[in-house]
Amino acid sequence: MMNSIRRQNCHCSKSQLSLVASFLVVIFLAGCSLSIGAIESSADVPEATGWYTEVVTDGLIHPWSIAWLPNGSALITERPGRLRLLRDGRLEPTPIAGLPKVCTDCGQGGLMDVSLHPNFAENSFVYLTYASGSADSNRTTLARGRLDGMRLTDVEVIFENANVKSGGQHFGSRLVWLPDNSLLMSIGDGGNPPISFAGDLIRKQAQQLSTHFGKVVRLHDDGRVPPDNPFVGQPGAKPEIYSYGHRNIQGMVYDSNSARIWANEHGSRGGDELNQITAGNNYGWPEVTYSMEYWGPRISEQTRRSDVTDPLVVWTPSKAPSGLAIYTGAGFPDWRGDLFSGALKFKQVRRIDLERGRVVGEEKLSIGQRVRDVRQGPDGELYILTDESNGELLRILPTP
């Protein structure tokens, strides 16, 4: 195990003109009807300065998510189906026992998010999302159990996608608690062409309220449907749906200071998005999008529509967004209230500068490894999980 300084950020500061130019580009992207050229010009941004990373632990196998326990230890999921305990900066060699059966050959799926009940100190509930089933017939599933030492007990499935799909793509799977102790969960659109459902491309289900594909759902802590969900009572609509028209949200966070829900989601070739999630809203996929097909043409000629909520940022080329966190710590005063979005493809974290809910700038923190999750820890520091076969948990600290 390692617990030492890993690398120092040594990039020189960009000129003020470069920073201003970058910020103006992002403002333009947030508020204007975008052209393809404008999106492409936003691909690179200045390097953030004054930070370095420290390795907390390594030896993780494709870690996906982390949740801190009240005693300062942490639970970390590994996509191949293991839940690890980090105690005093060291990984326990034996995984947590008692997990539900996880599909370990489901491509992008496996064991994914982990979250503690807001009243964990009283009820010991741990929530896990994962791919269940097989490579040919699988779905995104949510289970909860009670943590008892090195074992989960009373494990039960409390929600699952109502329909199965084939292949190993687009499971979504981020969890976010709201102040009323209801739980948001993202579910991907099911995959790229030629994956089909009900005789058509499965991605089109993101616009259909009759399925859970391409949605954010909202649940009570035991999986029941809150009666104030936006589509409760609407004929043919799944009552769990909170928002729709999503491709694959893999980063989502609730900002308690502003009461906003933020999410970043994968586009196809280009067209990754940062969105503010609102109950009942349509986010367009795949009918309204900046994405291109992987083999060439635009997926849709529409990038804006009156009934679709515009993204605040569009990333082209795709950065492959992953975990999302909001920073409220003391180490970086200028970062307070800003979003930090992981990037699998670019191997970096994007700092998204917010002012009163508007995007006013963007910087990058180059990590050099695929970033799977970004979280703020109980100590106020930002933590990063790297999606590697020898994955690491990194802590971001201010340069002395």
C-alpha cells in the first residue's frame, strides 16, 4: 500500500487573455444556440494550478464508487463485483461478504455505485447499484443491506429496471439522496445501435415514459414510489420516473446550498452534457442532441427544441464524463461552490466554475489516468478513483 505524494502539478499559469477567452467560450456554450464549430472549440481549457495529488491507496480493480462511513473508514466498489473496506488508509484484504449476485461479464456493467442511507448511523443501510442477469439479458438493479462488520445482511432488491436488455452498455447507475430522504437513480438508455427493443433502436426508449431506459428515477428509501413524482397517475407512464431523455448519466450530485441537482452524461461522438435536473423535464436524447453517430452523421438535426431543457455545457469531442462532485471545502477557497466532473477519455477532472447557477468558466486537472469517480470526503478534500486494473484512490491537496 502507498500513502505518499504521487505527483506535483507543475504547469505554468496561463495568460489572463487565455483564461478570459476560455471563460467566454463556456459562457457562449451555456447560453447560445450552438454550432458544431463552437462546440469543438471548447474541447480544451486551461490547466488549473496550485494543486497536487496524493495516493491514499492502490491495488483496486476498476473501482467505481466510494462512500465514507461515520468512523472515517470507506466502502469502495470494484466493477468485477467486490465491495472493499478502506480502514486507516489501508484496504482490508478480504472483500465485504453477502453481496447480491452481480453480472461480471456485462461489459460496462458490474458492481457500480455505493451510497449510505442518510440515517446510516441508526439503520446501517448500504445501497448498491449493479448489473444483474447475463450478457444477453440484463438490467440495472438497486439493492440494500445492513452492514454488519465485514458482511452485508438482510440484502434485498428494492428496485430494478422493469425491462431487460442485451449487451453490456449504458447502465447509468449513480445514486443521489435528496433532503426528504428520497433517492435519485440514473438508468442508461440501453446501448448503441444495433441494440434494439420492441422492434426499434433501444436508445429511442429514452423518450418513452413507458420504460425506465434513459431516465432518472426517484424512490423512497425502501423502493416505493413517492406520490409526488411528476408522472404518477399518468396512463402508461412509469411512476418512478423523475426526468427523461437521458443517454447515460454517470455523474450526479445534489447541491444543498442552492437546492440544485446536477448531472453529467455521455453523448455519443461528441455531445457530452452537463445538465441541471428538474422534475418532469425532458433532456432530449436522442431526438435533440449535439452528438454524432460513431460511424459519421449527426444523430439528429435538432440541437434545441422548446420542450427540451438545454444543457449548460456541451463537450465535443467527448471527454466521457464520470463522477461529479460539488466542492465546499476550505483548502481551495476559489473552488468553493464549483463542480468537478471526471473524464474517462481525457484522463482528467474538469473544474466547472459556477456563479449563481451559471457556468462562467472551466479548467482541467490532468490526472493521467481514467477518472471514474470524483467525491468530496468528510475532511472537505476532493478524492478521485481511477478506472484502471491497478486503480488508485487519490486525494487532491493545495500546493504548499
